[in-house]
Amino acid sequence: MPSAVAIGALIGICFAFAWAVAGAQGLGSRWRGLAVAIAAIVSVSIGAAVMCRSRSVHAVATPGSFNGAVYGWAVTLELLAIVITVIALRRRGHSEYIMPSVAFIVGAHFFGLARAMISGGGKVFIWIGGLMCISAAVIIFALARSLVSSAQSIAVTGFSCAIILWAAAVSTLI
């Protein structure tokens, strides 16, 4: 496994853990600790597997396979969109839409990351972005139709994003 792939997977695992912790906030207080503990175990387990695999295979990323400028723009636009969205939703009194909206924006930024991968390898980012955007859109729809509560939307958003990112990390092991 190229070291760049391992680093990307480890970054994804860290964000998966963060999404799971955020999702745990939508659970009742008696379940939060258990959910975070499970997320930590899953994250450490996948991370350890990625680290072991990256040490056993000595592949190296090819020079020029990553466009840092495109990556920089994707992340900058993502952060700007998140700030604007959070401010707008709070001002309109729709805080319950913040987490799935942020998930949608984060998902969309993966399309920019896919573009940053010059010599292929960006397909996984397209899958991550597509799944996160679809998940977030379904949750936003469910909120708008009162099919889920705010707490339920927080839990489903956090855990769905975590699962998507964990699955992407696991896919590097295959």
C-alpha cells in the first residue's frame, strides 16, 4: 500500500471517529459513552490494520500524482460553505439542519479531492462524496417531513458518515 494511501486512510479514520462522536450526541446520555467507546475500538482496529499493511508492502506514490492546488481549493471552499451555512441556518432558527447540511458539504468536497488525484486513485473519493451527499440529503428530507427528530438526525448523520469513512479505509486493505 503506498504511504500516501495509508496516510489518507488514517486521516479518514480520524474523521470517522469525529463523526461518530458527533453522532453520539444525538443519543441518550446513557448510550453516548458506549457509542464513543465502540467508535474508538473500531477506529483503532482499522487504523492498526492500515498501519500493519502499509509496513508490509513497500509501494511508493508516483511523483506528481497529487494536485495540491486543487486540494487547497476544495478544502477552502468546504470551510467557507460550512461557515456560511451554519450562520444562515442559525439566523433562520433551523439549527436542526446544521449537522446534515455540514455532512452534505463535506461529502461534496470529496469530489474536489477526487479531482486532486492526477494519476487515478480518486474513485474512492467519488464514492465517499456520493454516499455522504445522498445520506445527508435523505436525512434533510426526513427532517423536513418530520420523519426524524433533531436528535435522531444528529445520530444518523454522524454514524452514517463514520461508517462511510471507515468503509473507505477498510477498502484500502483489500
